[in-house]
Amino acid sequence: FFSVSLLALSNMGSLSEVPRFYHTYTGPSKEPVASQMGKICLAVAACALALVAGTSGTHTSLWTSTATTRAPTMATPAGLSAVAGSIRPTGHTAAAAPQPAPFVGPASGPHRSPATPFSTASAPSAAQWAWVAGLACWSAALAAAALWGRRQPQVAMMAYAGEKAAGYGASHTSFYTSATAKDSYATLDEILNAKMADEGVRVVTRQVLDACVKITEALRVNLVTVADAQNSVFGDVQLGVDVIADDLMWGMARSSSLVREAASEEEPVMVETSKEGRFTICWDPLDGSSIVDNNWAVGTIVGIWDKTTGMLGATGRDQVTSIVVLYGPRTTALVACDDGVYEFTCGEGNKWFASREKVQIKQESKIFSPANLRACQEDEGYNGLVNYWMENKYTLRYTGGLVPDVYQCFTKEMGVFANPTSKASPAKLRVAFEVAPFALLVEKAGGKTSDATTGASCLDIQINGVDQRTAGCFGSAAEVDRFNKMVLGK
């Protein structure tokens, strides 16, 4: 009994030290485990008290004393004869079982019954009353522990409920989706027809997403191997899936009557595809080539400019739309519409539907994605910022892929991605293929961007070269401001 009780109390103590357990497990009655454990302890105590106080159907009791006793009815000759007569013969003779010797009281003295087995008693001794007092105190302690265990989780749950919107989960540092299931979802065409006034932009957006469906299928069936032909002008190792994705995007650009000229991050040269076309398109066909062999999430980034501005000499603000597609367990896409950012999911039959509408990035964040950490060795400001994030218990979410690391700002509705520059570790983000398209999405969703040099918006960077590079910071406005202050001194 004492072992079970101590174990129960130790369990309640351990539960009180691990608040997350209150959040993830409740008993059958939906009450915290500690409260249930307290009830179990009280039940055990009651049973033990009953055992001590007296048992039913046994020969002796702890209450046996010097009081007068009676012999059991069954012990009389008449009683034994009656029982023996009620047993039917089986035809077999069994060996006589050894009979326990009855407890026999003294043969003399007042109130004594010589040679009579004891079965019950009536008057407890002082030592037995001490037993009762001890058990009563122990039960009271268990009851107090149960009440404490019942109240403590409620306090934890109240705090938990208030923090749920910011972050919750097994470690209390995870941030899960806030999306709730709906009875129906708008289709891609329904959203584009309602939220994109320009028909040409609607058509080219559909064409880009159709090409990304083909990339999705190619990623599912092709192994990640080094490409036979290496065509990268930068000397980067091209993978087979890089080439496949790029070929699919070029197929879309060349077959579209709307695409006037196009450029790929794999070969950053502007190529005319249709003199009668209207749009300039730039893309990174498969961002995250270095992590795709791990089967991590990768993506396609697309920026689209009208021929009235073109891309060269223009800025990110001149884009008519931008699209980022994420290939993971699901294929999803962020599209910049007239009134904000919409997320589409590639569903059954490769049909796109709107899984999130008018996504907003919160001003504050508790998630950080620090790229180019080598720069911390030279840049005291960046080193101090990373330490600030860690000391203030921000959640680190970084994969090394630009698409998943910035995309989470939209799904988590918060976050900051930082990629500063330094002399030994220069920035390498490409303005046309990566920075401008993502910057348009981030700022349309209420977030902020920084060129990580002057502190100005990435959308204000003038694009003077197809392969122009920059540093960058994207995400929640307060965190981008913190980056500008601590790293740039702005």
C-alpha cells in the first residue's frame, strides 16, 4: 500500500514539473491526470483501511483481542454434518487436505472460552487506534495532494489557452496551423476571375501553375542524380531534376503566346520567345537543389513583368504578379492577386483550389530562419541578432532552402528569414529570380523586406542585370526592423 501511494505521489510531482503533459493528455473524464491519480490514491487508501479494519471471509483479523469470542456456526457438529450431507459423491477418493490449526485462546481467565477459534473481535487496543490515526493522516495527505493536482493543471491550462494562438504543442515551441476545415473551397479559376482584373495575367498564371503540376509529377518519379550534361554558367552541379524542371518551364514559356521573353536561373540570359508576347518571365525552376536529395521541400519561384516595363531597368514593384510553388508532401502555391496573397493546393486530378485566402503575416514573430551564419564570425551585429533570437527562445526553423524557409511566413503567419552579407561570406540571392518575386508576396501579405544593405525594401532594388545579387531579409515587420537596427544600424 505504501509503495503504491508513494508511486502515485511521485507521479503527481512529475506531472506538475512538466506542464506540457497537462496539455496533451487528459483522463477519461477530460480532467487532468493528476486529479485522476489523486482519486485513485484515495481509493487505494480506503481499500487499505478496510483491509486493516477487518476482512470478510477470513479466519482471523488484526482486531483480535482479549475480548470474548464465539466459535463459528460451521464449527459445530450439527453445522458440519449439514454441510457434509449437501455434498454429492463423485466416486473418487481424494487425499485429505491439511487443515489449518485454529487459533485457540487461553483456557482460563475471565471472559475466556477455552479451545475456541477466533473470528471477530469488538474492542480495539490503543495500538490499533494508532493504526487508524496514521491511516487517516495518510489519506488526508493524499486528498490534499489530489486537490492540489486538480487545481494546478487548471492554472497551466488557462495559461496554455492564452498562448495557443502564439505557439503550442509537445515542446511548447512548435507552431501549428491555424487553418480550419471548410465545407467547400473556391477553385483556382473562381479566385483568379474575382481577384485578378487583368485577363492576360490570369491566363499566364494558369500556364505557370500547369507547368508546376508537371514538375510535381516529375519529382515523384525521377531519381535525384547528377545530370548527364552540365549547362550551368556558374559551375554549379546540375541535377537531373533541375534540368527536367527547367525544360518544363521553358516548354511553357515557348508555347505561350503571352510570354514575350524569359530567363532561367539555370542560364541567366534573356531569351525572346514571342515577339507578339506581352510578359517577361523569370524563374528559378527548382530552388533547393542541394537539399532535394534529402527529399526535403523545394520549390519554383516565378516573377512576371509587363512589357511596358520589362525586367531590366525595372524593380520588383513593377511585377504584375509573382508565384512561388512549394513541392513537399503536398504541392502548394502562393499567388499575388490584386487584393492580397492566396494559397492554392494541387488537389485530386491535379486541380488547384484555394486553401488559404488573403494570407496575412503578423507584425511580431517567434520563428527565425538565419541563413549565411558564417557571416556571424565577421558581423557582430548579425551575431548579436542571432543570440537575441536564441536568448529570447525563438523557434529555429531553417532548412537551407529559400522556398520553404520564407514560405513558412505565410503558413505560420509569422517568421523572419535573414541572409546578410559580409566580406568573406557575400550574399548570393538573385534579385530577379528569387528576391523580387518573394518580396512582392511578403509585402502584399503585410510583411516587410530589407535589402540587408541600406535597409530599403527589396521591391525598390533596380534590376540592372539578369544575374544581379543581393542580401535580404523577409518576414514579420517587427523582426525586419530589428534586423535593420541591429545589423545595419538603421
